[in-house]
Amino acid sequence: MPKLKLGPLADDRPVKLTIELQALVHRDLVAYAEVLGRETGQTVSDPAKLIGPMLARFMATDRAFAKARKQGAGGRPHSGSGSAG
């Protein structure tokens, strides 16, 4: 069985977002949660919890994004100090 890109989910403080998914994407997300549960032994009670780790993994492996980020094209986390903007 091929190894999934996601491993066990980290217990991290979430930021709440509201999104709409195409029905096909939602069905695939549910299926992915089932496969991930079998592979890791970690039950995924809410497939929506996979979206954050999936996006993080996608961005971490996007070479063009990494290059743009290194060149200062945004994407730096806001430190909370100074002005917003």
C-alpha cells in the first residue's frame, strides 16, 4: 500500500475558517480520512480536520512557493508586534 502524504495529525491550536467544498472533494476527503485512519491507527472523527494539514503539506512541498517566500514575496507569519499591513 502506498504511503499517504499525511501522517498522524498534530494536536495544534486551530484557527476557525468557513469554506465551501465541491461535493466530490468532500467525498474524497471522507475517503482519505478512512484510509488515513487505517494507515495510522488514528481515527479521524471529522474529515474537515484534514484540510489544515493537507494545505500545510501542499505548501511545504511547493517549490515555487518556497522560492517566492525566500525572495520576500510574502508568506511571513505576522509577529503580532508593530502595525498590521
